[in-house]
Amino acid sequence: MSKLVIVESPAKAKTIKKYLGKDYDVVASMGHVRDLPAAKLSVDVKNDFAPKYAIIKGKEKLVKELKDKVSKSEAVYLATDPDREGEAISWHLATILELDLKSKNRVKFNEINETSVKRGISSPEVVDMGLVDAQQARRILDRLVGYRLSPFISQKIRRGLSAGRVQSVAVRLIVDREEEIAKFNPEEYWSIDAKFISNRRTFSAALTADENGKVKIDNKEQSDKYLARLENANYVADSVKKGTRKKQPSPPFITSSMQQDASRKLNFQAQKTMKLAQELYEGVEIEGHGTTGLITYMRTDSLRISEEARAAANAFITEAYGSKYLPDKPRYFKTRANAQDGHEAIRPTNVAITPAIAKKSLSNDQYKLYNLIWCRYVASLMAPCVQDTVKVEIKAEQAGTDGYCIFSASGYSIKFDGFTALYEDAVDDGDSESAIPEIKAGDALKLKELKGNQHFTQPPAHYTEASLIKTLEETGVGRPSTYASIVSTIIKREYVKRESKLLKATELGCATTSLLKDRFPKIVNTKFTASMESKLDEIDSGECNYIEMLHEFYDELEGTLAKAKTEMQGQKIQLQEDITDVKCEKCGRNMVVKTGRFGKFLACPGYPECKTTKPLVEETSAVCPECGGKVIGKKSRRGYQFYGCDNYPTCNFMTWDKPTGESCPKCGKSLFKGKGGLVTCPDEKCGYSFKAPRKNAKKTQDE
């Protein structure tokens, strides 16, 4: 009889099977197999919040197959991901498959390579019920909030809305930022900027002080006075201070910093980054190495690195760059205080598999992310960058006067590149330093240019996905495994919209947040939500009973909800509707955009007297190939986008392909772009088609 190993995904199963050999049967559960049914609350609040789990619809056949394999196996190992959610999946599997929870049948791999997999199999543990209870508490908390608050906000704002315990806090952060920006009053200020020439080289400096001390210029009048003072002035280097400084590398990635850097450097959304990271972790077929997991587990908030991995990286750095690229003593990074610290930092499992070696075996996006992770990790263990610095103060004096002005300039040059030979941070360090020519105190300088420049203070920046994730991490809202889903959920629910890289609150998001802040202030309070995360950590470690925590939370929630229902009886919040130029066919009013179960549609504002509705269509420049009518974008009953003729039902032309706005060079009919970027002419007799090039294709670092 063989031994059975159950993992979540087929890719992970394939990788682990390679290491364990013929004595093991490795199968995938395809993620969760049991959950709280969505049709009802599925939590018995009168019986200590007992969850009512059920097999996920469509997984019945898989569960039956797993039971059959268990009955024929010598031993069963549960090898789901090494985090709370993975522990919960193992517990659900053990319960469904009737495995003994006191037996050591749980194995964990922080990295999927031969050493780690065989070590994990040889030292199984029991399922950690602290982790399971923490995950159950999170799941039940989220269900209680969603199923108790969602009907209330749907009734008060718009049908079909849903409230989320953590997502609502994220929306509030964005709404609050929008309010800060709206209230911001810019203040004017001016700078006096100069360019000087020394030894035939130009450098920049700014006015910083005069004979009375530090200079602050509020308006053009003050700026002009300084410019007048500086006419025909003599400029002399008053002081030149030289020094040396060391720039240290950033630590290896944790989940949040990986998502932020991938956003800034690669323009990846967090969900895409996590999908790619999961693929790299579970295993990829690498030429010359076979199927191997390329990175350690990607849901982590720890900066720890194993000594074995550190030694391997040090050996690589010494061979590739030389011993001078190693720091004088090993560098250790401190993990933040409230981190779970369950895993190592995100790093390559085998530093010898460089991005250049892996490149031809990876997709373009997999390569980009692996290159980012590999370079950041190796650089984190390298010597600092050493910079020679110089600060020059220039005195400007006019003959016959006692007054003077001071201009300052700072710059640096690279003395030793250190880790920057491999990796530079995505965000610059905020300085405006530039190269400064060799100058000595007392040198006369030639003025090339002098300007007064107007500036205004800037409002806080809109959140991007990267900056929101950073704030969630800093405030303790959510955990590494939740950041990507938080962002995708609030966008999907239309509380937030994405404009280029910016996240902006919609009117719906503002209205919902206002209601929750007014009636359920704790639900959208970052400190309260962070304290709930800390409670979950305490459940994890056995310091807190999750049933007691749920009682405390739920009792207060129910009391607040009852009060809100009583005080807001009969009230409804009206959202401002988008007015269109489409006229109602029955009464002539301009129709408005409304949102229903299947998305947006047009409705007459005269409801209930006039109940006219019609689909919301997208105008295109395409011409129907069958009747010459206008092709418009429509939504199916399930909300899917398709394109059809405006003359329907007289003309039945429809397609899932999107109009390109261009005409066929052979027959002149409108072209449409389908799956895989294939652009085709809808006239089969014409047959014209071509594969459209990908937009924004960029060369990789190795090209």
C-alpha cells in the first residue's frame, strides 16, 4: 500500500510527487472542500457560534474519491499551505476523511524542494488547533458582520450591498483620504534657485539663509526683493564639507513589500502578484532542474532567513562579485513587533537558480517577479553602498552692503557600489542631490542662472494599491494572506474605483462609509479592527478563547444594530444618480443610470409613475456587417459584456469580440478583436485576420 499526501493544487502535487517517488500518491483537494454555505448565516449564535459547515457544491465527487484513496492507503499526510488557512483546510480534510486528529499526520513545507519536502514528511505533527480556531474565528466574525450588516445597508442605501469587517475599514481609509484632499487649502511659497559654474561644470543650489537666519519666501513680492538684492552679487564658496556615508540595502521581501514593489516596478496588481508567487512557490519545470519550487512561502510577515540559506547566498555573492561585496558582519533584519513570524522572508529556494537560468522556463510575468524576489534577497545580504558626500555653502554679497545670502548645494558620488550593483529600491530616498564639481572654500563661482520659482503645498496623495497595502500593514488591519483580496473586493463591490494606479472612493463607497461611521463606528475603526487581529493572534497562541471573543463582539454588534434600526426606521439614503442624454420613450424625461442585480441599466426618474427601463449600452464606431446599423455594447442577464446590432430584433448580429475601431483593409467592414488578441473581419468570405501585438511590451533586465 502507498502513502497518501493531500495538497491543495495539482502543480504542488506534481512537484512534491517528484521528490517522494513511487511509494507516495500525491493528490490535490483543489483548495477548500468544506465551508459555511452562503445561502444562510450558517452559524448557530445560540449555541456558542457553532459553525454549520457543508461540502462545497461541486466537490462531492472529489471528496468521495479522496475517501476511497484514504481507505486504500498505508498512511495519510495533510500537506496544505503552512498558514492559518492551510491549517484549517487540513482540519476540514481530517474531519471529512475521518482521520484521527491526535495522530501526527500534518506536514508543512516553507519551501518546496527535495530537502524541505523529505524533512517535512519525516517529521509530521498534529493539526494545530490554535491555528484552526483562529481561522474559524476569522471566518465566523466575517460571516456575522456580513450577514447582519449587509441587509441593513442594503435597505438604507441600495439593494444588494454587502458589508465586510476588514474591507469596510479599507474603504474608510480611502474615503477619509478623499475628504482630506477635498478640504486641503494649498499654500503658496517661493524658492530662489541658482545654477553655478565651476571648473567648466554646472551645478544647482538653492537660497537657504541670509544675514538674519533661515529664509522663508511666501510670495512673489518677497521673491523679487531677493532677486533685486542679488543683482551683480559676488558668489564665493564659503564652506565645503566632505564626508562618507553608507546606504544599507532593504530587507528581503515580506508579502506586503513584495506587493508594493511589484506594483511600482512591474505595474502588477496585488492579486496578480500573489497568483504568480503561488505558481513560483508550488513548482515550475526548470530546464536542467526538473519541477522545483523556486521561492519560499509567499504569505509571510517575517524577515528571518535560515542560516543554511544565508550561507548559500554568501557563497554565491563571493563567487559572482567577490568577497568585498559581503558586509563586514552578517546583516540581520528585525521583524516588526506584531508580526506572526511563522515563516521565513520570501527568498529563492536555490540561489544558484538565477533569473537568467530560470528565464527560458518561465512565463514573462513569472520571470519578472522571480527576478525581483531573487535580486532583492541577494542584495539584502550584500555590502552597503559607500558614497562620498559634499555639502557646499555659497555666500552671495553685494559690494557696499553688509547683507549677504547663503545658497546650499549637496551632492554625492559612488565610492563603492555594494548592493546597488544588483538592486535599487523602487522608491528614491527623497533627496535632490546631484554631482558637484571639485570646489574649495574661497573659490569664486560664476552665476549662470538665477530664478524665483513659485510653488504650492500639495494635498495628501490619493491611495494607490501599493500605498493602501502599506497603510493596512502599518495600522495592523488584515494579515499578509488578506491584502490582495481586500483590494480586489472593494473594487468589485464598486465602493472604490481604479483610475490608472489611483484608488478613489465612489459615491456608493462614501455613502456606505458615512452610514457605518455614524451607526457602527467600531466596524470601520482601524484601531478596533487591528485589536481584533491581535485577538486572533492570541487565539492562535492559546492565550484567548475564541468563543468568548465572539460573544463579546456579537453581543455589542446586535445591540448597536437594533438601535440603528429603531432610530433610522423609514429613512433611506439617496445616492446621486448619473443623468444621461437618453430620453424616456414614454414621458420624455432624461433617463438615469441605476444599478440592479445584474449591473447598471437605464431607468426613468419618474418612477413609480413611469416604470420605463432599458439596457445601458456602450456606443462604438463599429458598423454592423449584416445590415449596416450601429454596433453597441450590451450586458447579458448575467452581466457579461457582448456586442450587437442597434437594430435588434430586426437584425440579430451579436459577437463576444470587441470592436477595434478600425476597418478591414480588404473589404472595409469593421474589425473585431477576440481571445488571444486575434483581430478578425466578421465577413467569413473575406477571411482577413491578424494577431495583434501586446500593448506596453517592455524588455526585461537581461535584454
